[in-house]
Amino acid sequence: MARKQAPKVTTATAKKPNRVGRAVRLDLTDDVHKELDHHAKRRGLNKASLSRMIVMEWLERQREGKG
């Protein structure tokens, strides 16, 4: 008798076909994490979206020479 095949599992690190960018990990203190969560909820975003927005705005200011 043949064995049952386990279903294929995709991992978080699997390449996604429509992804444009590359993943980055942030290690935050508990206080900063709570603050990020608070501000993200106020704006209706998740923590990843808000942190991405903050980083992109900071990089744009750096390019303009205002940072």
C-alpha cells in the first residue's frame, strides 16, 4: 500500500511570485513594540505597514538632504 502524501506547506521565507521588495526584520524593545502597535491601530494599519511607511519617509528625507 502506498503512503498518504503530506500536504505541501509554504514557509514564511518562500518566494512569492508577486513580491517586489525584500523582507527585513526589526528587533524592537517591548516599549517600542507597544508604541508601534498603538500608532498602527490608530491609523488602521498593521505594524509592518506603519514601520515600512516610517522607514520610506525617513529615506526620502535623507535623499532630499533634510535628515
